Amino acid sequence: MTTEAELTGSAASAAPPPDIEEAAGKPAWGALWVVLAGLFIANVDFFIVNVAIPSLQQNMHATSAEIQLVAATFNIGLSAMLITGGRLGDLYGRRKVFSIGLALFTLSSLACGIAPNMTELIVARAVQGAAAALVIPQVLGILTTAYAGKARVAAFNAYGITMGASAVFGQLIGGLLIKADVFGWDWRTIFLINAPIGAVVLLLTPKVVPESRAEGHTGLDWTGVILVTAGLAAVVLPLVEGREQGWPTWTWECLVAAVPLLAAFWWTQRRKAARDKSPLVHPSLFEDRAFGVGVVSLLVFFAAMASFFLVLALYLQEGRGLSALESGLLFIPLGLGFFIGSAQSPKVAAKLGRQVLTIGALLQAVGNVALAATAWELGGSGSVAWCIPAMVLAGFGMGFVVAPLASLVLEGVAPHHAAAASGVFSTAQEMGNAVGIAVIGVVFFGVAGHKVTPHSYSHAFGAGLLVQAAICVAVALLVQLLPRKAEAS
């Protein structure tokens, strides 16, 4: 891994503005906590909605198609708009776009919470996803320009922990909120809780978060926006909806159409860069091998991580009959392992650099195999508490990867590309989520068959975990392609 001097040197042009430093010369950490709070509520809504499905079916008489759209519209809006959201921050100010996105996210969350019918809820979820796409990429952009050296590495680690925690604890938080049933709001609570949190973060943002933007002021690349939005939507929509609908013809047509759309996008980006016309994603980003390989590694890793939460929730709730809250409580050991791994990973990264990701991916693979063996041994009976040791190990491995990944991948990105690069980074994560859930969903339900029994779901759970373990091994191999400059000197 690079030394502090190397990190500081590479970030010389990203020196923090005067208002981000305290009198003693140490970084002010208020900006970090404020933007991470916004990041947490924006990202947790990707996971938390799953626990509301039974309540929506009962209280809103939602059909299976409407339930799918509640999740799909958020995912599509988020995935398709992240790159554009990142570039908007570079052009018009990262704090400004963060604030606009958070205000829109807060209002759309309120609209979700008071929606009188499923149609309005689905529309509000689409807006919520697009708003989250304005918020999330600004966070890494702000951290890149606000902190340098060891402070930046620590801020990136905190970013990774926040992203992981929102995934690990999303189901538990949702279960607790619905169980509490404050004011009889039931499922609405998981959306309404965002309103006060978002309002507080909005009030604090102009006080503690410095403004930053790329040098110069060129217009937005609208051709790139249209092509990348259409291309990414053509990938995510069939991946999210395909399995539930039996992979109809339109899903394959969308996937085929995505190829020329994304190819045309990349061609226009290279052409605009050659003419110095400020493309949406500058091709020079991928000239940094750490960024290019890191983005691919991120996509592959999150394919395993997101699908892990899917099959675990299905096994616990559908296969073993646990409630959303009961299954959420079993995520606590996973979270414990995650936080221990996250706390230890910076020390290991300082000594081993990129190999901390290798260790984490392999530990998660071992945890997945152990959990599969436990589920097969339990079959349809026995206490699920026997799964806890393997869950702790899998969570520990996740923490070893998620916490240091951003700093290892983004340390060489030029400050003027900060938010755009984080938009690509976040898009890779969301694409990994969609691909992993689609692939593992096919494996899981293919093994489980049409009849839901504890025995069939335990076998399906184990099969899904073995595929995820193989994906983790692939991540460990990909990491070896990262440049050696990312290792300790």
C-alpha cells in the first residue's frame, strides 16, 4: 500500500479548503459524519423494503407484480442515474448536488410513507431511487477533496463500513421499525423515518461540508446521459424482473439492446475526450489500473454480497418460518463479524496493501461453505443458531473487503474527476447487486423447486452459498491484477 507521503503527494491538488481544517491543523470530522448519515439512509432503502412485503400484501392488497415494482423502480432509478449524478457534482458543486439529492430523497420518502395506493408508492420509489443517485456519488467526491493522507484513508474506510452496515442491518432495522408500529404506521415507518433524519442532515450540510467542484465549467454531456441511462436501465430492468416473470422475450431483447447502447456511450466518451469536450465519464479514469481493476472487482464482489443477503433471508423466513424481526436478529452475528473485520482491516491493509482484499474474499468463501454445510446438516429441523459461527466468519470476511476497498481503488483518481469516478464506482456496486441477485436467484429457486419446504430451501440455500463462495474466490484472483503500488512499501 502507498505510504502516507505517497498518498499525500498524489492528493496534493486535492488539498482541503481552509474551512475543512481545525486550528490545530487536523481534519474536521463533522463533514464525514454528516455525509455518511445521508449515505446510510439513501443506501439502506435498497435493502429495507424487503421486510415490508407481507404488510404491503395485507394492508395495500398489493399484487406480486406491484411488489416487484416497489423494489425494481428504486433499483433502476438508482443504477441508471449514478454516473450522471456523479458528473453533476463535478460540474455544479458536490455539496450543492448532495443537498438537492437529499432534499428530493427526503420528500420522496415522505411521499412513499403517505402513499394512498400502490401506484403512487411505485412512482415515489422511482423518484427516491433517482434522488439516491444524486446523493451517493457525492459522498466519495466530497471525501476525496476534503481529506488527504491518512485522514482520507480513514474517511474511505468509514465509507465502506457505512455501505456494508446499511446492507447487513437493513433487514433488522426494517423489522424493528415495523414491529414497533409507531402511531399504527406499520410498513410506512420505514419510509417516514427518513424525513427527520434527512431534515437534520440538510440543516447541517452547509455548516460543516465544504463545497468543491471540478475546475472549469462546461455543460453536461447530454448524449452520454441518454446513452448510459438507457444502456444501464436495459441491463438492470431484465435482471431485476426477469426471474419472477420467467425470463420472457422482452428481457432478452433488453439485454441485447444494452450492448450497442453502452458501446455507443463509450465511443462518444472517447470522441468527446479527444476533442476536449468534457465527456460524462472521462476515459482517462480507466488508464489508472487500480481504478479499472478495482471497479471490476467491486462488481464481482457485490454480486456475492447482495445475493448472500437474499438467500439468507429466504432461507430464514420462507424455509424456516421466522418473522422479519426474528430473521433480522440473526443478522446481528453477521454484523458483529463485519464490524470486527472492518476494524482490523486498516491495520492489515497498512502492512499487506491489496492482499487484505484477498484475505477477506477467501474468509468469506470459507464462511459461505461452512454455512452451506451447516444448513445441509440441519435439513428441515434443528436450531438455526448453529449457523451463527459461520455467519460471523462470513461477516468478518465482508468487513475485510468492504472497508478498505474504496481507498485502494480511488486513491489515484484526480480530484477533478472525484464525483464522476465515485459514480462509476457506485454503479459497479449496484450492477453487481443486480447481477448477483439474478444469477443466485436462478440457482436458488432452481434447486428449491416449486414446493416451499424447510428441506428444499436448506438445499437451495447451500447451493447458492457454494456459487457465492466461487465468486469470492474469483475476487481474490482479480485482486492480484491490482498494481503493486497499492501494496505497502
